[in-house]
Amino acid sequence: MAGCFPSSILFCCDHNSVRSPIAEGLMKKMYGQRAYVQSAGVRSDRDIDGFSIAVSAEDGVELDRHRVRSFDEMIEWGDDLAGFDLIVALSPASQRQALELTRFAHIDVEYWPIMDPSGLGETREAKLQAYRQTRDQIKERLLARFGPPTER
């Protein structure tokens, strides 16, 4: 599947407030309509993280309207996880959840070990630097997995 471009991708992490929304936003910006892209978390007990919004905006990605949601809420709202070609887990807990939820479906689940920047850094600038590092890790993985961005 490494060379193949999936038609639908779900990014997931622990809370759907930092890593997976950044990945969803970057994927949509870089590859446009080539794939249906969503994100979810194991839990949805936090709002979208302000530092995630800030570092994404630096790349022209708008996240301030992102609605945090969990796997359970996706299912409740009628999103069928079996409808995704690829699930990219950005945390160990989300990888376990994705594998559990897809054990009877033929869906590729990839694990990308992306740093969780929440709680890192003492100052605002140090926190932003940690979030930029996470954003850049995600961008590098997207480019390695899906190739150069789609021309607009």
C-alpha cells in the first residue's frame, strides 16, 4: 500500500485536539480533494488546542472551527470506520483503539510515532516550538507516505 494513494483517510490520536487535527488540516491543504480526510480521538474530552491552531495557521491551515470528536461519536454520528481505506494512528492508545475497532474489517492501520507536544515548554515561545516540531514531524510523514503536494 506504500505507493498507493487511499481514497479516504482517518487520522487519530488521544484527544483529537492536537496531532490528528493538525494531520487532517495538513493533508487537506497538501493533497486537496484527492482523499476524504477526517480525524478522531480515543476520547473527546478537550477542545481544539490553541497552540495547534497557532502553528497550523503559520502553514495556512485553519483549525479554529475544528470540532473535536471521539471514535464513539463518529460511530454515533453515522461515520462507518469500515468506509476508510487507511487509518493513521498518531499515538499508541489510538493505534490500539483503531486495531480493536477494525479487527473484522480490511482496513490498513499505520502507526506514526508523533511527539505529543502538550505539556512541553515553560514559556509561550517554548510551547510553540514544541508544537511546530510536532507539525513538522507530521508534514514529513505525509510527504514520505503520499509524495509531493497536489498542484493547485
